[in-house]
Amino acid sequence: MTALAALIRRDIKIALRVGGGALIGVLFFLTVTVLMPFAIGPDLPLLARLGPAILWLGALLASLLTLDRLFTADHEDGSLDVIVMGRTPLELACAAKALAHWLAAGVPLIAATPVLGLLLNLDAAATSAVALTMLVGTPALTFTGMIGAALAVTLHRGGLLLAVLVLPLSIPVLIFGVAASQAAITGPLSFGTPFSILCALSLVSFVVGPFAAAASLRHGLD
Amino acid sequence: MTLIDLANPSKFLALTARALPWLAGATAILLLVGCYQAAMAPDDYQQGATVKIMFIHVPNAWLSMFVWGVMSVAALGTLVWRHPLADVAAKAAAPIGAAFTFLALVTGSLWGRPMWGTYWEWDARLTSVLVLFLMYLGLMALWRAVEDPSRAARAAAVLTLVGAINLPIIKFSVDWWNTLHQPSSVLRMGGPSLDKAFLIPLLVMAVGFSLLFMTLHLAAMRNEILRRRVRSLQMMQASQQAA
């Protein structure tokens, strides 16, 4: 347990310090959201209607970009080999790393949502709905994306390949994240159904993600 | 003859060399018979002659999912049993599966134009097949990203199994998404269940296409084995020249 806690603490520390890159994700999220009105036009009612979709897409892309570093940095300095060979089960270590990554890179995205909602003409209720769906939905993005990150690091390829592999897998999270936000804002469907499915997707990813990532690391690293 | 006996590539090559002509012949006969029956099938009272696209479209759509199943079994073979031919089977199946999926999309689109008045509709079924196609392409990109086949094999196996778990979830989400956005769908294929005049040619075509997949898959596996042999011979030659 202490080993896992130490791993989480270390990963968060590295991510937040100089060269960590976790906060660049937030900056990217901000930039993408600011770009949207330039593409769509400064039409406030339209922006309010598209707001949840824009925020979810921005968060999806931002979390994808930061995922690239999840295992690569550790692979470069050799600490990934130590983790793989260590006494802690690799599945748990992977889950701990993903949790740390979500705390360092995912939570800032959620914290930035209210500000960005303001830019997109979302009212307080809509913004809190989007933030709430992101709170339960972004862990699924991190834990599914971790599989792609593990594959990419064993193949020494990242970037575009990671995006191509992970993006189709994140379609369900996107669908139910946006649907739950829309249901909270405009109805007529209840907020509960898509929201509980979103929670279920996160829970499934907690199970599948660490095992698949650990399998790929165990089989892939030499 | 068990699966273990096939672990020897030479035995596999010898066996498939004998089996392939028979398979190819059976495929050709079934597809010819199926095409003839399909051409003789009566026109649909609503859709006219365009209903005949179904005889190509439906088998392709079935196989697009079946091939992912074959690859998932092969992926288990790679990760669990370390069967030496499993990754060859998985690698050879991916482009064939992508081709079936692509054909299902194209024939569906050509069928949709006269029937629904549009080549593309964000219908739940179409969309989930499109996502399946994207996943095939991603898998092929993964195979092509790495030179060492055994390293790529294990990565592709993990992705194939994750895909096998996720594809039903994606299918379900897309269904849900579409009913939300488009409650009254013009694309519902309900109507009366299939008449015998259509069902028999369809089944013949389905078996024919499945045999076609087996033939192409075995031939592609043979090519992959031979390709790997050529590669290792070239490497040996290069190292001898260097020494």
C-alpha cells in the first residue's frame, strides 16, 4: 500500500513540476475552446447549444495529448523497468499511475470547465452539469487511454498512433458525457440514465484498463 | 490432427497446399450458384431490383464482425498459448476483415442511395460499422508501426481483445445515441421477415463468402510465413556477408 501511495505521490509531483506537462493540457483545453467561436461564429445562443459538446471534445483531446507521457518518461529514465520487476502487482501499479495522472492532468481540466463555460455562454446549471459529467467521465478516458499509452511505449511509437488507437474506444464516453449534459440542460430525457451509464463506463474501464495495460507492458518490454 | 500439430509451419504449409485448391473450388461453385440464385430471385415489391444488393451486402456485414472474432481467438492464442501461428493468423486476418467491412459500407451506401435517397445517414448500424472499420484500420496501423513481428503481435493481440470487449459497448452506445437524436428512423429494415425466395440465396452467399474468407485467410497466412522466411534468410545472408 505504501509503495502505491509513494508511486502516486511521486507521479503527481513530477507532473506538476517543471517539465511535467500536466498543466499544458489545461492550456490546450483553453486554446481549443477559444478557437471554437472563431470556427462557428460569435453566435451566443448557438455556442450555448454546442457548449457541452465543445467542452467534452476539448477535454477528450487534452487528456489524449497528456496520455502520451504516462509511461514514456518512466521508460526513458528506466523507472518503468523497476516498476515492472517490482514486488507490487503490475496491474495495481498501472492503476496507481493512471490515478495519479488523472489527479494531475484530469482534475485541472474539470476545474477549468466553469471558466470555459462562461466563454461559451453556458449558465451556472449547465456548467455544473458538464463539470459533474466530466468528473465521472474523465477517469474512463484516462483508464482506457492508458491501454493505448502502454501499447505505444512498448512499440516506441506515440503521438498519432496512440490517438488513432484510443479515440474509437472513447466514443461511448463521449456519447454519454454529452448526452447527460444535454439532458440536464434541455431535457426531455432524464439526467440519471446517461449519467449512471457514464459511471458504469468508468467502472468498467477501472477493471479493463489496468489489466490490458499491464499485459501489454509485461509482454512488450524486453 | 490437433492445433498443436499445426504449430510447425512446414506442416501447416503442406496441409494448406493440399486444402487450398479444394477450398477455392468450393468457394467458386458456391458463389456462382449463389449469384445465379440471387439473379433469379424475384424483385421486392417495394425495393425493386435493388434488393439484390442484399445478397452481397449482408454476407459482408456478417463477416466484418466474424473476422474480428477470429482475430480475438488468434489473440488469445498469441497471449495465452503462445501458438506460433496465432500471430500469423491474426495479422493475415486484419486486412481481409477491413476489406469485408469496407465492402459492407460501400454496398450499404449504394443500396441507401436509391432506397433512402442518401449515400450516408448517421444511422446507428451504419455508424457502428464505420467505427469497426476505423478500428480495423487502427489495428493495421499498429501492425505496420513495428518491424519486429513478434513484438507487434503481442501489442496487436492486446488491442484486439480490448476491441472485442469494447465493440459491443460502442454498438450499444451508438444505438442509444441514435435513438436519442433520431427517434423516428426511416432506415428501419423491419417489414415482413425474409421470404424463402430471398433466404436461400442469402444463406448460399453467406456460406460462399465464409469459404472465401477461409481461402483468402489461409493463402494470406501462407504468404506471411513465406515472407518471414525470406526475411530471416535475407538477415542470415547479410550477417554472413558482414562476417
